[in-house]
Amino acid sequence: MGAGDAFCASVIGAILNSGMDLEGLAHALRDALRNILLEGAAEGATCVLAPGATTAVSREAVDGLIAKRGDRVWVGAESL
């Protein structure tokens, strides 16, 4: 499993756990989608911090990375 796999698994899991259907996802609030993508990015990043497929991925590691560096993810993205 690599960073992309971890990102996709996180995004899919968050969408499924939210209870949104396809129409709901299409109309989801921007902040909700940003949070889902930020979570996915953090899980992908933590996946590559240690040898092994999921050794470094934990709730604590993901939350810590978001707390420490999450604000930097969106720098420059506001214009998109």
C-alpha cells in the first residue's frame, strides 16, 4: 500500500461513513469536502513515514499531522 492507496481509502471511507449518496456528495458543503480531502492527504503522508504498508498510519499520527501542518495544505488552493 502506498500514499495514493491510503489517500483513496481514507476519502472513500469518509464518504461512506458520512452517509452521503452521490447526489449528496455533489451538493456537499465545500468545508466538508475539504476536510475529507485533508484527512486523505494526511493519511497518505503518514503512510510513507515508516517502512511497511501501514506501520505509521494511526489516528494519532494523522491527527497530529493535520494539527501541525494542515493549514499548509490549502496555501495557494483558494484560487482554484
